[in-house]
Amino acid sequence: MLGKIALEEAFDLPGQGEKDKREADLWIAPDDQERYLRQIVDINSERVRLADEHGIGYTIVSHTVPGIQGIADQAAAEKKATEVNNYVAEKIKAHPDKLGAFAALSLHDPAQAAKELRRAVRELGFHGALVNDYQHAGPKGETYLFYDQPAYDVFWETVQDLDVPVYIHPASPQGVLYEQLYAQRKFLVGPPLSFANGVSLHLLGLIINGVFDRFPRLKVIVGHLGEHIPFDFWRINHWFEDKKKKLAAKEGKWVWQKTIYDYFKRNIWVTTSGHFSTITLKYVADQIGVDRILFSVDYPYETIEDGCTWFDGDAAAIKEALGGVDGYRLVGRDNAKKVLKLDKYHDADALVV
């Protein structure tokens, strides 16, 4: 398919060699690290060439993990977020029909985050924001700020007013959390387990703490075909509706208003980033609908070649899984066009058969 839109595609600022090498040692096979270290700092050269070669018409780039969420000092985090946003805004100007960006944000102060998001969207032309799970704060970064608390309503109100999505991306466990849970099982850090555990906790927290009820037009995106949540829909829904809501009511607590299915079909989208499985895609589509799924790669942690070879090379089976060519087109580009309010970009109207 030509004109695909990809929106979980990472970059880092240049000059972060030691930090990027540490990240590579966590996620990237030794024989592939040279590629990763080259591609993570490139925005508008090799990235664009590979996208052109594999039918990606528009790429939304975002600051890689741990990003601003890994900076525990508030002033430093806010300064770095502005620096990152200004940097990438200049870089994507080289290919405005092929590149866009999600804002990096410090979430220490919800009001300041809202202000920076408004600037990024209205002045820099960004399509929303991507945050790397919770915000580290406090001494040694061991205070974890989740955005499901009422203090963050000023932020979510701005997100809703701007009508842009927030992508909740995983980050690796650090400090005490890493030592207690993962130090003796380090190869579960990242995509095998810790990423899904972290984002699932955060996203389900947004549900049960009423964020989507207070802001019913919010748009939230998560990657990797839903961070394991769709595969546990029945059990989560059963316990929410038949047990947990009743327990909350008994304790006199406020109760979230809808089912988990309702929130996924109204407020939440999932991407195919790093999860190139047709049978899994079919399952998720059957659960929440083809209109809730967005194509993505997860570059450069995954390769554009792998992501597009799957989506294009297995097109016949994917079309069948998604109910036909219309569903295939929706996942490949049309859903993202609607969520991101994209109109004209490279190959935006290329024929899909």
C-alpha cells in the first residue's frame, strides 16, 4: 500500500552516544546495533528514503525512551522538552509532506505541560504528544507521577480542547522498581513483558479513575496492538462489571461509567507497532473494530523493512482479516488521517486495491 501512515517512530537528539548505546544494549541485538545507532539520530535522510521505498507516505516522529519522563528534575525536564520540540520542528521542515511530529512534554506540572502542548500544536504544527509512561520525579527519580489523578485534569482538558491524541508509550523500569522486579529477570525488560505491564497499568488507571468520563472526547493511542489488554478483555470486563464496580459502590467510591469495551471503541486506538502478526491483528479487529487500529512500525527498534513487508507482503490475508480492502485501507492510513486530521501528504490518495 502506498500512502501508509506510521506514528510510533522514534528519534533522539544528536550527541547522545553513551545514552543511546545504553539503550541499544537493552533492546537491540549486538549485530544490529550499528544500524540502530545510526538511524535513531536521523530524521530526514535515511528514514525518509526507507519510507519512500516501502510505501510510507507520512511519518510522525517522537522523542525516544525514556525521553522527558526520565528527567526527575522539573526545571531540567521542561527545558529539555522545549529544546526537543524546537529541534524536531526545524528538522521536519525539510519534508513537510512526509514528516510530522508528536510533542515531547514534561509532566511534572500539568498546567505547564498543557501550555507546551498548546504551543507545539498551534505554533509548531505538531499532531499531538507522545509521553513515555509515567513521569519520574523526586529524589533519585523514585516518585512516579501518573496522569490518572485529578491534578492532571487541566492537562487533559487542554488535550480535549485541542482535539489531538496523546500516545502513551512504554519506558523501561528504573531504580527500585527495576531492582525489585527485573534485576534477576532482566530479559523480560521491554517488549517481552515490562512495556505492556507499565502501559496497561497506566491506561487502565485512566479508565477506573474517570479520566475518560470527565473528558469524553479524549483521544489516547497505545502501541503494540494494545499492550496485552485486548487479549484479556473478557476477564477485565467481567471483573470490572460484576465485581469491582460493586465493591467500589459498597465503599462509597465513585465508579467509572462505561465498560472497557466502550472506552476502547470511543477513546482509545491501538497501533501495529512492533507486532507484525496477521492472526493477532484479526483478533484485535474482531474485538474493537477495524476503525480503532492504526498502522505503525516502531522504527528504529523494529525495521521499516519488516513492518512493511508484513503489511504489504501479507496483504491478501490481512484484507481477509480486516473484512476486505476497505478495512485494509482504514488500518493502513484512513484511520490515522481521521485521528490526526491529515489531508494532503505524499501518496495520500494512492489507489489501494
